[in-house]
Amino acid sequence: MDIPHWRNEIDEIDKELLRLLNLRARLAIKVGALKKEADLPFCDPDRERYVLDRLQDLNDGPLDQRAIDKLFRRIIRESRRVETRTVGESHPQALNQV
């Protein structure tokens, strides 16, 4: 296989990652709406720790544990940002967690 072939494979994976990240964000908005109805904070450190720990356990590389932690901390932070922007959280400090 040549470079264009592998780049095409990467492009397809990027497309799928984008679709999945947007799906994740839509689900986070739904969770955020339920949290707002229940008067719960958007930031749930226990849940976030669970997600990060679970992904560390599932990771079989070649990305190392630090990379997984950094990537998913950012994904979680962006999900929370979308939640707060869309649902209207009144506590902007929630964005600074993780």
C-alpha cells in the first residue's frame, strides 16, 4: 500500500471520529438538560474520573496512557462547554474542571 492509500484511510477515520464526537456532544446536551431540570451541577468529577479510568483500562495502544488522558480530558471539557452553552448553565466555573 502507498501513502495516498493510508491517507485516505486516515481521512475516513477522521470523518467517523467527527461524526462520533458530534453524537457524543448531542448526548451530553441531553444529559445537561436533565441535570438542569434536577438542579444538579454540570460537572461530575466522579463520573469524569470513572470515564478516564475506564478508558485507561481499555487502551491497548499504540497511544500511551498520557495521550489518552489528555485527549479525553479535552473531549470531556468540550462536551461540558457545549452543555453549558446550549442548556444555559449559570456557573461558568464548570468549564474549568478536568
